[in-house]
Amino acid sequence: MNRRHLLKNMSIMAFASVGSPIVQPPHPAFTAAASSATSSFDSIEELAKGVFFARGRVTYFENGNMQDIECNNGWIIFDDFVLVIDANFPIKAAVLLQEIRKTTDKPIKYVFNTHHHGDHIYGNSVWTSQGAMAIAHTDVIAELHHFETGYYGKEPGRWESMAKVRTDLHQHTLVPPIITFTDKLVIEDKTKRVELLHLGIGHTIGDGVAWLPNEKILFAGDACLNGPYNLFRDADVKPWIATLDKMHSLQPAILVPGHGPLGNSNTPHNQQAYFKLLYNWVSTKKAANNNFDALKMQLPELRSLVQQNEKTKTYLIPDPEIATGFSLEAQTKKIFDTLS
């Protein structure tokens, strides 16, 4: 089969030199009733012709700390189909589907999961019930096996834990991606080209981004954020710093983060500056034989350093830090534990 025929019939292409796609047997379409759509996005914006951005809402406690985070989404309209960026949770996937239908009636052929976290993948069943195929980096599958043990017939995993507080999961099931890639996967037709890239380890080991070279738009997932939304739970900060350099080298005119407002080519280096400040500060304290309890007592010093830097202060959540997973303490603890 020649390349032209492949593109015409599949609308997807992977270059053998950078890793061919692996297609798993398709999952049966989900038939249970979808969760009712009860909330909208903060905003919907057309970034370029046929390229849309939906900003997810962030819910705050009264003192300004994060209570719940919904991911940002995107969709790209090709000649004959639609590519969705990130699945979101089921209830928000249903809302997003309604928004997409306001812009096109073309079939949704692919949903790209930028990584394995629930707000980016748990809504896959909504999209596959529309006939879409889910795509992700191959390490997303590895991380699902590690963290979503309940789906694979073992002890309850993250889905089951999340279902205790999210009723929209009760009528749905986890649907892993059926198309995977290693380094690069290209989806293109006569009008659009989207490169799905794995630029390195960061927020997770399976981070993927969607790069539109003609429009200079980068959908970065949680590998690059624009605000105080960094969760280090599954992260490896040292290689993440290098991955952000690769993102910056693309020089996106518009960077769509996994959470927060739109960014640009400076956003990867802003986040990198924050990571470097944290990493170097923790390294210095640990080298001085501080245990983590002693380091915690010195966090006001680090907070002050972050707040003094225009590049880094946007990544700091307000004090007191109720949103513990995103706190300076949680972030420095993750770095501390990874240092030898």
C-alpha cells in the first residue's frame, strides 16, 4: 500500500524511522447512557481556521486554593473528520461533544490522550461511543497497567478511587487507547497536519503533545502548564526540565497548556525556571544534610524566592496550601525523594 493510499483510507501516518503505530483490537462501543452535561467550559476560542480551544474550569476554595481541576481541550477539523485533544472526564466529554457539534457535523475519528491521568483519559468511552479511536504514547498503556489495576482484574486502582467522588464514572468504564506510538505519529490531509510527539519524560513517562507546524500551535497537555497546576505525583522533574527545552525549540505562537490560560513560546522556559529554582534549592538543602522535616521549616524562604521572580511566581498556589497535591511542600518532597 503506497503512502497516498494509506492517507486516503486511514488519514493517519507514522514514520518507521521514529516508531510505527501499534493498533490494538478495538473496544466495543460503550452503550450505557452518557452522564448529563451540567457545566460548561470557561471559554471556547477558535485559534486558527478549524482549530479550537476549550478552557477547563478551575474550582477554588474561598481562600483561593484549588478544589477541582478540569483539563483544557482542543479539537481540529480536518476535511472529513475531527481530532479531539484529550478526553476529559465523562461529564465534560459530553459537554465538549455538544460544543464540537456547534462547529461541525464531521465524524470524530480520533481522541488523543496526552497522558494517563483521569481528567485526560477517563472520558474516552464517550468518544469511542461516537466511533472514535483513542491514541496515546505507548507508555500511557504501561502506566495504565501500573495505576489502573482494577481495569486489569487486580486490586482497585485510581478509577475506583475517583469513582467514590465522581458520580459520572458510575455509568462509564475505562477505555485504554487502541493506537499507540513511540516518538512521532502524523495525522494529515490536504488542509491540516498534526504531529503527535513524545518529547521526553516529564509530568509522566508517557507525555505526548500535538504540534500543528503550519499554524504554530502546540497542545502541550500537562507537560507544560500556565499557572499553579503542576502535579508532581507521577513526575520526574530533572528530565522534565530538558523536555521543556525541546518544547521551547518548536517556538509555538500559541501554546495550549493542559490547564490554565493560553501561553506562547516563552511558557516552557517560564515553567522550566520554576522547576530549576525548586530543584536547585532542594538539592542544596539536602546536600547540607537537611532531612525533609528540616527542609519543610525553610519553605517560606523558597516561597519568597519564587514570588520575587516574574517567570516563576505564576506557578505558586496561594498560601495556605489546601490543595495539597499542588503545594510547594508536595513538589519539594517529590524532588527530595528522587535525589540520591
